Amino acid sequence: MAGGSKDWQCLTSENKAASSGPLFSADGTQLVFRAQKRPGYEADRWELMLVETDPSGSFKGKPRSITPDFDGGVQDFVWAGGDRLYFTADADGSRPIFTVNTRGEVRRGDAAGMQESLSTSRDGSVLVYSGAALDRPPEVFVTSDPAGTVTRNISEANKELLARLDLPRPESVKVKVEGGDMQMWVLKPPGFDASKKWPLAYLVHGGPQGAWEDGWSYRWNPEAWAAQGYVVALPNPRGSTGFGQKFVDEISGDWGGKCFDDLMRGVEYLESLPYIDKSRMAAAGASFGGYMMDWFEGHTDKFKTLITHCGVYNFESMYATTEEIWFDEWEHGGPPWGPNHSSYERHSPHKFAKDFKTPMLIIHNDLDFRVPVSEGRQLFTTLQRLHVPSKFINFPDEGHWVLKPANSAFWHREVFAWLKKYAPPGGQSR
């Protein structure tokens, strides 16, 4: 757009899908941005596009992908000087830093954990980024070789605190599922004794096109769950990002299908471990993870209790009330009255209410416009009418996530108290 004019030109009109994050090279002669190919699909693969520009910023020719063969979605990206860029992408339960040149040659870095917020020095020789892991909150790191292992923590904001805490490192395991493997993190509690039996907290991530990554969270923090005295499992089933686009795509239209099967294979793997107490297993999840708790309610009796946060319960009412109506139309192949109506019927948890029997904690918030509060109220009413032990917690001042500190403290107290009631924590003698 030119100064003062509202006669704006769309430079990416040929691509009907999403484009975002335009970033000029230092000399202003090249522009990179990320783009998807399938309109209406938020989980499509993000490719890094490059185009030459004239002094006004207009395109000279058509953009081309410099990550056409990279089977992952580009997240953060920044110029690294010359013809190179750095970018991050989900990969195998982590988010490493990659290097790519304008010829499309990609190289993965070795740093473990979750890297984001990339920034470079003027000449691109020094990279600064935020790095975190499941056992370490974000710190600021600097490196001149992202493809190597030589990095320096220049913030050390949590050094003293972390030295006083027992934050076990999780183990990454592979579980056999239909068509391949499912990656899963297993986190043991502080003071873990393998000669004892421990309860399980099985956490299902949201999205569904997301992942449990080797990163830190102030909302669902696996270390906080483990510290209560639980073995915590973080599975990345069908639909999870970082395992190829085909793996991501296979959740659409099949929320209660292969993904559920993958999750059950994960449970079977955990049940085979000698230190897991099969009589003290619980599951919890939010958003899509909450949906899966509602689906578990009617499809498995392996868990002593289920905890669902802002989950989808009724696909038809969800469609008519969510602010992301386009999301549901993609996932189901159209509206409920369209040719794929069966998609709304086949995997909607409310259709299986006659089989509900597992005690359940429901949390849903009034300002949630993604998965409106009516979803949680329907579920709670159903459980109450069926005389299934259940409790409903409502935050009138929160949305899809609980973000306010006092609310978060209340949320954790209630969740852990409910968990303790039905799946008591701590190791027990065999």
C-alpha cells in the first residue's frame, strides 16, 4: 500500500489459502513469507516462500517455495545473512531450529526442546532465541551455530530456583500403531521408585492438530502433575504435528477413529510397564483433549476418572455456536445439513451417553467462544441425569484457556483434589 492511499494491492491473490509473516532481506531485494495451499484448513503445511522485489516492495515474478520437500510446517523464521534463513518447525515432539538457503537446502539443528522467537544480529552471524523444555521454563539463548550444540544461556533467570527443584526429564518412547509409530513422552514423578506401583495421569493435547512438545507451559504443566505423585504420559496420536503432514491430515473427519485407537495403544503400552498401577489410571484433556475425554466416557472403562476442560460434546450444537465455523466445516467436510452429515453423527460424544459411567470433572468458561460453554453444560446435565458422579466448574471471566493467576491456582487445586479422590497419588508397594 502506498502512503495515504486506500487502494491497496493484494500481492498474494493467486493463493486462496493463508499467507503470513512477510520479511524483507537486509538489502530489501527479497521477501520471504510463509504460505499454505489449502484454503480453510488451518493445519495445512506452512511452506517458506521467496520472491524478489523492486525498490517499492512489489514482486518481481512469482513467489516460489524454498521448503517444497520439507515435510513439516514452518513456524518462526528470520534472515541469517546472505542467502540463508533460520526457521523453527515441530519435529518428533520438539521444535528445533533449521537452516535453509534460497536454493531450498534444509539442515536441522541439534538443540533439544522448544525454540522460538528467533532474532539475529545485523549481519546474521549471531542468533538469539527463546529455548525451553518440559523440565525448564524459557530462557534466552545465543549461538553462532544453530546447527550445532554450542549455545549460551544469557538470561539464567531461573538458575537458582531450578537448582532447588526436582524436575525429572521425560523419556520419549515409540508405540506401535496402525501404519507406524506414535511418539509419547513419559514423565516420572520426583522420588520415583521403580519397585513400587504408581498411578497414571494420561493427558491428551488439544488442537487436534497440535502436539505435546518438549516445552514449558503455564497452563497444562506436566511437571506440576508429576509432582503430585503421578507418572504422566503425553501421547502424540494421529493428528499431531511434527510427524509429517499425512499424520496431521488423518484426524480430519475421524476424530473418534484412528486417533482414539492410537491413544488406546498408548494406554496398553503403559499398562505393560511393571510400575504402572492399572487400578489408579486417570485421563484429562482440554479443547480437542476435552473432546477425547467426552469420547472416552462412552468408549472405555480403563480410567477411574476423566477430567474435561472446554471440550466438544455435541458436534451439531458446537457447529452452530463456535466462532470458528470454518474449522468445523473443514473437519466435517461441510455443514451438518451437507453431504457429510454422517461425520457429525458418527463421532459425536453425546450420541453415546447411554454408556457413560466414569466419574467426571467438567470445567468450562463463559467467555469461551471457540468451544462455547453450552458444550460443558450439556455434558454435566447428562451425567447428572445418569447419576454418574460429576462436578461442573465454571469461570465466568475466562475464555478457552484459564489465564488469570488466581483462577489458575483455583483450577489446579480443584483438578488435583478430584484426581486424588479417584486415583490417589504416590507409589505403593507391589
